[in-house]
Amino acid sequence: MEIDLSKPILDRNERLAEENRRVFDEKGVFVLDLMASPGAGKTSTILATIDALRDRYGIAVIEGDIASKVDAEKISAHGIPAVQINTGGACHLESDMIQRAISALDLDEIDLLIIENVGNLVCPTEFNLGENAKVMILSVPEGHDKPYKYPNIFEISEAVILNKYDTVSVFDFDEDDFRSVVGKLNPRAPIFPISATKGDGVSAWTEWLAGRIDAARASAEEV
Amino acid sequence: MHEMGICQSILDASFEAAEAEGATRIKEIRISVGELTEVVDFALQFAFESLSPGTLAEGGKLVVNRIPAKSRCPSCGTEFEHDRFETTCPECGNPFNENIAGRELLIDSVDVEKDD
Ligand SMILES: Nc1nc2c(ncn2[C@@H]2O[C@H](COP(=O)(O)OP(=O)(O)OP(=O)(O)O)[C@@H](O)[C@H]2O)c(=O)[nH]1
Ligand SMILES: [Mg+2]
Ligand SMILES: [Zn+2]
């Protein structure tokens, strides 16, 4: 006997992502899901983004790691609310973890919630969290060939940050080839070369982000 | 990697459906996976072999239907299948197209057996 199901495999995650989305919309929170390999500079980029935008927006951060509180402590030391999620081995965040994490935050005070996903170029791509935008970081030392090897994350990201740009000559990073393959996978995504720890290029990225936040607000006010 | 979790979700949905029908065995689970997902057949089958023993799905099969990537060109209306690295419209050369297939992760149906 054949039972017809025809439903998403990740049905439960999708439903919880929609619930999160409703909560964020109600509270006017713009949510960024930031994805990258371990050590690509997610926390450094978040810190640089906080410095650039903290006067304009209330910011909070959710840190996803397999273990440890190190990253959340770095954010808290910056005077920004941070919640650490430890996935205990899981290679990506899921909507139910976000749902639990936001219960520890005062969403009324937050305009921009940045989620640092677990360091991984594969697994986070299939899981919606209720975010407004997924953005990825590739760091120069990882090499310009990464879009060939991990295409999905480049396809689904609304913008690509190229971090550790200060090391571009040391690693013989072929930026033309990188731009050409990212352009094929995702022709709409802007690429932002930055040095998160030195500050170069960060403002182009944060102005793009501010534009996305303001556009989301404007369209919410129309409704 | 994440295939374990995906396979567990497939099994959970299948058990729920099979139990609702009073089935005693799951013979086959059919799923559709788009070519643009990062889900690997081999890893899914490995997960199925590890997770199914001792359940209703023991000895059953996981059948994966791969769905090719497809986009629609908003300027000329052409719908075309494509490779992941070449998404330009073959008719008019427009590089900005809407993806319409290839991201699926669906459970289609479950084939079960009942004791009479
Ligand atoms: N030269 C250089 N180093 C950087 C830059 N950004 C980050 N780093 C260094 O890269 C290392 C990792 O940075 P993190 O920001 O912790 O990276 P992450 O992606 O958050 O790492 P995990 O959370 O552990 O996956 C640190 O030693 C940073 O100082 C940059 O723009 N240039
Ligand atoms: Mg970090
Ligand atoms: Zn066309």
C-alpha cells in the first residue's frame, strides 16, 4: 500500500522558521544569518559590523558553536547582548535552537539580530532559521577555488564577504577567477572585500546591510 | 554530515504515516532531492542503513529521485535546465534568472505492508 506524503523533509524546521519569522516581523527585528568556515572571521566581522552600526541600530548576537562560550563572551565584552548556543556536535543551527535563544533577548530593544552560524560551508545551507538574509564569508587563505567545491552556499547567500583581504598577495588569491565563478553561481550577490580586524572595506558592507535593514522597515510600514 | 539528521526526519515522517495506517513494515520510502542541494546520495543511504535496523523500515529501501536544476528567464520567458555553474538564459543571454527547480528536499511517498 502506497501512502502519498508530498511534503518537505525538513517540514518541522520550516514551520519553526516561519514562527520565528512572525516573531521577528512583529518586533521589527532584521535577522542576518552569517555563515562561513571555522576561523574565516565571522566573529571579527560581527565585531566590525557592531562598531559601524551600533549608533544607528539596537544590535544583538546569537553565537552558534559546537561547544564553548568564547565567541559570546567577545561580543558581551563589546557591550552587546549575546546568547551562546552550543549544538553539542551538530554542524549547523536549526530553528528550534533560535526559538530558545531569542527567549533570552529583549526583542523590543533590537533592530538587528546577527546569528553566527556554526563554522561549516555545507550544512547550514539547507536550514532556514527565520532570517531576512543569509550572507557568507570566505576568507582569502581558504583559496579562490572554494565556490567550485562548495557551490550551494555561494548560490543561496545574498552577499559574499571576502575577508582577510589584507593577505591577498600572500596567498596568491585569484580574485578575477573568484569573481567570475561567484558571478555564475549567483549573479546578483555583491562581493565585499574587507579586512575585519583592520577595518578596510567594512563600510561598503555595513552600508549594504543598513540599506537592507531600512528597506525591510519601509516595506513593513507599508503593510 | 547533515544527511544523518535529514534521514532521521525522513524516517520520523515515514513512521508517523505508517503507524497512522496501522502498517507493520515499510518496504520503500521515495524522496526527491534537487541537484542544487548539498545532499549526497551515498551519505543518505549510509544514514538509512545505520538508522533503519530495529524499526518499521528495517530491510526497506530508500529510493532517491534526483531533480535537475531549472530556471525561468524573466525577460524572454524561456524555461531551461542547467548546470550549477552556467545559469545564463540560452535564448537571450540574460544572466539573472529565477530558479524554479533543483532545491527540492521532499518526501514523496511511503510503500507499506499491513498484516491482515
Ligand atoms: N589578517 C587578518 N586576520 C583576520 C581577519 N579577520 C579575522 N582574522 C583572524 O582570523 C582568526 C579567526 O577569526 P574569528 O573572527 O575568530 O573567526 P570565526 O569565523 O568567528 O571563527 P570560529 O567561530 O572559531 O569558526 C583570528 O585570529 C582573527 O584575528 C582579517 O581581516 N585579516
Ligand atoms: Mg566565531
Ligand atoms: Zn531569456
